Amino acid sequence: MHRLLLPLFLSTLVHADEALTFSDPTPQRYLLKARASVIDSRVKEHPEIEFVFEKKGKPADEENAAVDTRVAPQGKLVIWLMGHNGNLFERLNSYGLHAIQVHYANGWFGKFGKEPTPADVNYIGDIRLEAATGEDFSPTVSIPKPDCMMERAFQLLKHLAKENPQGRWDHFISADGKGIRWDRVIISGASHGSTTAARFAKHQKVGRVVMLCGPRDNYQTWQGLPSATPANRFFGFSHVLDGGWSADHYCRSWQLLGLAEFGPIVNVDQNKPPYGNSRRLITDGDVKGDDKRAHSSVTPSSASVKTADGKFAHEEVWRYLYTHPVEAVGKPVPPDADCEMDQRK
């Protein structure tokens, strides 16, 4: 190899395999924002699905990122597929995780989110996949690459690598600079964001999937498709008063995803970490009987279950979901006999 090219070649190899470390002269927690329409001139509005740059005179395309260079990094990036949750990002950073929330074309859900006739078992799954990838999976929507989750996340990472080098965001960009290192990604969301995270992970191999109050799509069958991401990398957490749980939507998806292979459903309020290494966690914590609060309670927020002294009751659950070794799994159990699998009746 030519001696002038050797340093570049070696640099590329190091970038691909190095363990991540910070070299920040002033270690701190960085909270970063950027507008998708500013960092990428190719992005477009899609008013037909209420996906625009501004709403009521305020920016609607802001994206968020956070990293704490005071904490030893795990070298993993959480891509969050719902509205920004500062409480969650604070915890992710404390675990040594990077975190971003992207503004991608998910406005279709408000228009097409109600499931169609039971015969059309791929309808919503195909829309989710097109919104995530920018590829033509669905005839119902037309979402170009610059407006999909994958490309928005990639462009945000490139922006962060330039604007916040202390955070070492380049660690999540491929050695050729053309995409994301998905093996270093934890794809996660809540509600319909968790469902899209699961659908995307069936298509694209990722490091881990964390599904809070989900997945749903109870007439769909994509949950049982062959998966690019191994099933042991999927983790779910739900409240039993959540309508998605009481109607058997979540337990159905968990079974189709193959999560019974890694242990039983575990009530986190009655067990301690590591919860038998299960991938299926539930809570029956006090939410005053409110099913909507139950739905939101599994992410750190004002709706979360609290201890007697007012602290979040599920701190160890969130840590487990995002950091438990994927290789550590529970023992297989039979399918849940009381979970209604065919909801088309």
C-alpha cells in the first residue's frame, strides 16, 4: 500500500472498531437542538399528513440530542421515535448512552392509524416501514428518503459530529461516512413509536429494541415475519391497565415476536432485577385507575408510578430495558393461553 494512503487506511479501521472514549476538556452534559429543515435542505413538508416545519408560528421540526461526557460511554446510541422526553434522556445519559430524537414523517398515523379491514394484514406495517426507511413499501403514502427516520437520524448525527465533537457522535457513523452503524443503535419508542421501532427492527438489524407501551397493530401479522434483528434483542414494558394490554394487543405482539422464548411475563413490582432475564415486563403500579395515565406511565414522566417518597418507582426497570446484556436470556415458556391471538373475529 502506498505510504501516503496508509494513515488514512489505518484511521478508517480504528474508526470502525475502536472502543469509544471521551476527550473533553470540560466534561459536562450536552443538551443539543437542531431543526431538520436547517441541517438538510432536501427535506420537505407533507401537509397531506400534517407533517410541517412550523405549527402555530413555532418550529415543529426541532430535533433533540443529549450526551454526558462525565459518564463512561457504552458506545450505544438510542434513537427515540416519539416526542422528546427530557426525563428519559437524562436517564439514558446517566447509563452512558447517547440519545437523539428525530423529526421524521410520522404524521401519517393521525390520518391512517385506524386499522383497516382484517384482510389487509400488511397495511399499517408497510406505512411504518416506509416512514422509517424512505423506501417504497406502501402505496398509501409517499415518503422520500430525506424525510424518513433513517436519513433524518443520519443527517442529525453528521451535524452533531461537526457541532459537538466532544460528544463523539462520529462513533455512530459508518467508516465510509455513508450511513449509520446500526449495530450500535438502540431503536426505541413509546406507543405507536414503539410499534414503528419494532417494525423497523424486523427489517434492519439493530443492537437492541426497547418498546414502551407497545407494540400494537393488532390486526397485522408483520410481528411474526422473519427478523433481521434477533428476537432476544427486543424488550417490552407495559402497564396492565393500558388499553393496549387489556385488549391483548401487546401480549399478542410479544408472542409473535418470539419473546416467550426468553422467559415468562414478569411483574416488576413483585420481582427484582434482572427479572429472570425476561423480555416481557409489566407493572400494576397505582395510576388511580386511569388507563390513559397507565399508557404513559411506563416512560419517566408526571404519569409514572411513584414510590411513597415521591420518586419514580421504575428506575431499575428502565436501566434494565436499555442496558441488560442481550445474551442473558430467561428459559422458554409456553405461549400465553389467555392472550387472544386472532383479533380479526
